[in-house]
Amino acid sequence: MRDRLSPEARAAALENLPGWSLVEGREAITKSYKFKSFSEAFGFMARVALEAEKLDHHPEWFNVYNRVEVVLATHSAQGLTELDVKLAGKMDLIAKL
Amino acid sequence: MRDRLSPEARAAALENLPGWSLVEGREAITKSYKFKSFSEAFGFMARVALEAEKLDHHPEWFNVYNRVEVVLATHSAQGLTELDVKLAGKMDLIAKL
């Protein structure tokens, strides 16, 4: 889970994560979510926070009103791992709730 | 509450908000909070979110693990207002809980 993904595995993972893209100049992935209100945006963040804590893997994220910008990377691996792919998938599921 | 503060009122407010400073190149105030863990940091954010929703005044904030960086400004006033001072004070109180 915490091993750095090969470029091939990374590309394959990104294909299954719509809206996610690689961060320029850094091995990390990013997505911007937009909700109807602050309440919805923070509800999303609260649910993601519980998942992140369970995975012991946490996002870098910025919120202003109804917008949440997320960056995922695994610091210990200095790049992307299966953990990032897993958390990204959970975020997409939670955003649809 | 939503009127732009005079430079004098802004300076006086900042004196009573330790750790807060003006953002370079923008009429806004900022503070970086550090907690023991993600759980503590997100607990702080959750409590602040409830206050922000009550005030109908929301922060811009960034979180990574145990760190929360906040920027406050009142978009409708294009600057700082009493609402920002109030929310900043609440955040400092919540951070101490």
C-alpha cells in the first residue's frame, strides 16, 4: 500500500479516477470539488476525515466556501502509492452521497 | 458587522489577536495553527465550521495533517470587517479547548 507506484500503474490508476490529474512539478494528484454550499463542502470534508483517519493517510486540502481543492501524495514514499488511489476513490464516492 | 474597518480599527483589532497578521498584498488576516494530530486539527476545523455557519461567514483554510492555515476576509466588503475579527477570536478560543 505504501510502495511508490510505477509510471504504468500510476497512469492506469488515473484513468479510473475522473477529474483527478497529476500536479505540475510534483508526484501528487489533485482534484477540485464544488458543492452547493459550505455545509455540503464541510460535510464532505468531515466524512473524508473519518476515512483518512482510518487509513492513517491524510489529504492536503484547501476549502473556501463551497469549494474543496485536494492534493494527495504519500510523503514517506516521496510519490504516489496505492493509498492515494484508495483515498481518491473514497473521496469521489463520498462526494456523490 | 459587514462594514470595512478603518485602518485604525484594524490595527487595534490585530493587537488583540495574537498570532494573526495581515496578508501581504491583500486586505485579509492570516494565522497558522499547529495541533498534536490530524484528529485534533480536524476537530478544531469541525468546531470552527459550526461557528462559521452560524455567523454566515466562512474562512479560507488549508489543512495538512496537524497544521491548519487560515485566511479571513469579507469578500462583500473587499476587506476586513468586524465579522473577521469575531471569527478570528472564536478560532483562538476553540484552538485552546
